[in-house]
Amino acid sequence: MKNFKRYIYLLLLSSAVVAIIINSGCTSSDEPPGKVSPYVNIVYDDATKVFKGSDLSDLNRIDTANQVYYFDASNSLAASLQEGDNVVVGTYSYFKVKSINNDGNEIAVEGEFAPLTDVVKDAEIDWDHTVTFEKEAFIQAFQSKGASIQKVTNDSIGLGFKYGSFEYSIGIKFNKDLVHLTIIAEKIVADTKVAKLTVEGELRKFKTTGKIMIKDHVLQDFNASNDFQEGEFSLKVSATGSGTDIGVEVPLPLLKFPIAGIPFIWFEIKCLVVMNAVVPPDQVASTLLEYKFKYNADLGLQYNKATESCDKKANLRSHEFTELNKPHSGATGAMSMSWGLAVPRFEINVGVPEFYNTTVGWIHSAYLVGGDYTFYPACQRAQVGFYGAYGWALGAFGMSFASGSGNLWKQEKFFLKAGNCP
């Protein structure tokens, strides 16, 4: 059980900070003279029950684990609810009523997922926001995933957590314009550290822009872009007989935030650590790879109504690969390892934070280092890759089976290719 009223106060307060238009009636005859950012104009469906103003004071608490809303029994709007009704609570939550229980003191309303296109008839939401880095937002994001905060200073934090056989140590030093990340991921086998990934680099502030438009309950437009995104990261991988890890993906939270004035939408920035490795523990095997990546790019996605999918938006201005040390890989038998990360992974989520939170779009830059060694044919290789990717899932817009992903760019280079290699 968790008291969810802090979201009410946070988002109601933030709504007053920016100039927005929220229309909960059927029509809007007063068109604004010019759009500000963010711009929000929403017309709810006639049947949608909207809790706002004094009705919100009768919302006693929310059970976030089970999505149950507890209203005072004296609230007439809550008393009028029926199963199947679509409900909006303030500017932060919407759902379909699954069940209702009135004990005379409180009305317990259990909610379940409803597409945004069922709740609203028409909507236009535009944003143009510069993403900066706040210490408190980092701490909240990691704590929500169970991380242990080990060190906090005025401009840095240190934390750690375990995921399966991996231990993560993370250091973050930042200001509003730039964040410096140090991530150490170690695999532990029988109390022995057999693999280690060290990532160190900088991510600068960037601008995110986007739009969601719905007309007559149908999605008309959805797009998002991160412009002038810059990053510089060095990756160092060392491993001995670490075993087999295929398709390992560990998402590390960095930031989770709303943009003031935009209802129902939360943005999240993650660092996704990925690993594919076969380093036999019963053989003498080792690999050492160390490279630096640097880039400047625009990246994004654009909804294509004709195909009910999303197309890419990409402009890779510049990228560099730098070899920091000569690569090494070898073994008494075949071995291979690729390890890297995607950062920033930028996600757009429609729904309430912490439950029924639907990711409708994501974009990221990714860096990968890999090495392998084979006998038949005899070959030793070391390779780096820099990738841009995007994905979408449009269930929150009423299209349950419309989803997919694709590449924004793919840049690869071999730094070592010795022997009879393909």
C-alpha cells in the first residue's frame, strides 16, 4: 500500500507553472493565439468520468500494487461509477473500472488498462523540452529499482545492486548540463570475479520534442525526437572463464520524469547493459578489449498512419571509434564475447507511473565491443559497433498488435582480424 497523493500535488502544481489548455468538455471554441510549450488540448469522450477540483479532495488513497482507488462514500461522482466506465483522475491517471465496492465509508474502485483513445475523443499534445540532470531524480529512479545508495555528495552519488550473478557499482557526477557516468559490472562465479565491464563517459543535456494527436478516437500523429544528442564513452571489457551468457539485458534507471503540464505521459532515461558471451569455464580463456566512442546525432521516430507503424528519424552528424589499447583474445578452445550498453535509452510512457505504464516509443544509442577466437578455422578478431535504434508499441493508442523496432544507423569496424577469418 502506498499513498499516491504526492502525484496529485506534484502534477497539479506543475500544471500551474506552464500555460496549457485542458478542455474536459465536448468542444473548444476559443483557439489560443499561439502555441506555447508544452501545448495540451484535450476533449474527453462524453461518457468519461473526470475527477477534478473538489472531487480530488475525496480521493483518500491509492493502492498502487492493485490499482484500487479509495474515494469517500459521500462523493457523488464516485457513487455514480459503474463497471466498464472510463475514468480520469486529475491530470495523472486514467483507467477503466473493473470492479466497485462501497462499504458505506469508502468506495473502492478497481481499475484496469484502457487505451487513451477510449478515454479521449480529441487530443493534441506537443512538447519541446531540454533534458537536464538533477541529483534527486537520479536517486529516486535507482531507489525505485531497489538499488542501495552508498554515497551522496553535493554533485555526485554512488550506488550498487545485484542482478543474478552480476554485481553493479555505479558512480554519477553531474550538473544540470552534463552527467559523468562510471558503471562497473562484474560477474561472480563461485566467489570469483570472472568478467568485468567498465564504462566511463559523459552525456550532455539534449532537447526532446514530440507530438501526440488524436481525432475522433483515432491516432493521427505521434512523433518524438532527441536533437543534438552528444555522448562520449569508453568501454573496457576483461574476462576469463566466465561461462555462457546469451541475450543478457539489464536496464539501469537514470531518470524518470514528467514534463510539467503534460497529463498521463512520463519520460524515462535508462542505460541498458547487454551481453552475449561463451567463455568456457573449464578452459584457459581470456579477452581484453578497450575502446572509446564519441558521437553527435539527432534521432527519433514518426508515426505512419497508412501502415500503422513508425518510421525512423535519424541524422548522425559525426561519430568516432578510438582504440585505447591493443585488443587481445585467446583460449584453449573456441570463445566469444560481446558486451556493451545503450545509453541514453529514452522511453515515452503513457499511463500512471508504477503500474499499467505502457511504453509507446523508445530511441537509443548503443555501443558494443566484441572479441572471439576459433581454431577451425584459426581466427582471432576484435570488433566495435555503434548503433542507433528505435521501437514502438501502440496499444495505448488502441492498436494492440501495432509494434516493432528498427535501426537508425549501424556503424561497425574491425580493429583486429588475424588468421583465416571469414
